[in-house]
Amino acid sequence: MKENVGRPILDENDRLARDNAQKLAAAGLTGVNVLASPGAGKTSLILRMLEYLKSFGLAGAVIEGNAAPSIDSERVRSQGFPAVQVNTGGGCHLDAAMVSHALLELGVGHAVRGPGAVFIENIGNLICPAGHRLGEKITLVVASVPEGDDKPVKYPAAFTIADLVALNKVDLLESVEFNPDAFATGLRTVNESCKVFEVSCRTDQGIDSLADWLVRTIRI
Ligand SMILES: Nc1nc2c(ncn2[C@@H]2O[C@H](COP(=O)(O)OP(=O)(O)OP(=O)(O)O)[C@@H](O)[C@H]2O)c(=O)[nH]1
Ligand SMILES: [Mg+2]
Ligand SMILES: [Zn+2]
């Protein structure tokens, strides 16, 4: 019984998510849903990807989901990229209706056209964002070294649906207890096929490889 309570809302969400996906595809854009804990490095990594896409002549824009102020969207705009803010008013995930409004505000199909990507920075939380499709083609989960190597097994909901996992802040491997093999083994128990890149937004290690994969996927 309990499982059925949320069902109609989720179906409506899935319908809107399909509309968003179609709108993005029609504009030549790939939606990337970025999931992570607070502070894992979502905005930092999105900014690196935007710079990389730009260097390849590809478009990039961001929908910033935040429970409160517009610090992240201002950070993206100050680097010269289009961004809109979605304030959830304390809510812990984005849904497809919020993204639908944000796509309009961003001017997808008009001001923002592909080929390229629209990154959707979800609320920092590895649980319920995993249960809401937004219209993305790629789900990127960002984990970071200071969070510990057990996150994939503790938060399987997010890691299971990932197409791409970025293990960020590898520059801190020397100073934090983190076993990369344990992380990789845990991840493979919940997701056999996702692509994994070890990266650092501070030293730029691994950023090229991750961005290359993204560019190739956008162009397919
Ligand atoms: N050492 C190190 N610090 C990093 C790296 N990437 C990001 N940071 C730092 O981590 C902090 C959080 O980075 P953000 O990019 O704001 O993370 P976020 O996931 O967008 O954070 P929220 O939006 O608040 O959930 C900042 O102080 C960054 O400078 C990295 O690769 N190495
Ligand atoms: Mg952020
Ligand atoms: Zn939630």
C-alpha cells in the first residue's frame, strides 16, 4: 500500500521530465543531472566542464538548484555562462516542473542552443534527488575524497543510476584516509557499468579525460 501513495505524482513528474528531455534534444542540448553531497564540488566541476565545452565551440548553461540564495548561479554567470537559479524554498530535491520553468527562463531553443549541454546542479543530497527524473540524458554523481570511500554502498540510490561518477578532490588523497580500491569495489557492487574518473578541480587532474567523455557523448 505504502509504495502506491506517491505513484501519481511520480508519473506526472516522469511525463514532465520526458517533455524537458524533448525540448533539450530539439535544441541540440544534452541535459546533465549533477548529484552529490553538499560541498562535494558540483559547481566547481560544472565550471570546469563549461570552460572545456566552450573551447570546443560547444554551448553550456546551468540550472542551479539551491535550497537558499543564488551564490552558485552568480558564480557561474560571473564566469560568463548563462545560469538560472531555482530556489526550492528549503526543499531537498529538484523536480521536473521546476526544471521546465527553468528551461523557459534560460531561453532553451532561443537564447541557449546546442550543440552543447545544460547542467542541472541538484540539491546537495544523495537520497531523494535520485528518485526524480528531470529530463537529463546523463546522470553525473560527484563524490569527493573527504567524504570517505564508503559512499557508494551507503547511498546506493544515487550511485546506482549514475552514468558517470567523478571522484573529486583527489589532491587530498595524501591528507585524508581514503582507500580508492575500496571506493571502486563498493561502486561496482551497486553499478557495474558507469564511467569513473578521478579528478581534482584544484589541480585539474583528470578534468580533460572527464570532459573528453562528455564531449563525445554530447556529439553522439
Ligand atoms: N581541495 C579541493 N577542493 C575542492 C575541489 N573541488 C572543489 N573544492 C572546494 O570544495 C568547496 C565546495 O565546492 P563547490 O564547488 O562549491 O561544491 P558544491 O558541491 O557545489 O557545494 P554546494 O552547492 O554548497 O552543495 C569549495 O571550497 C571548493 O573550492 C578539489 O578538487 N580539491
Ligand atoms: Mg554548488
Ligand atoms: Zn527531497
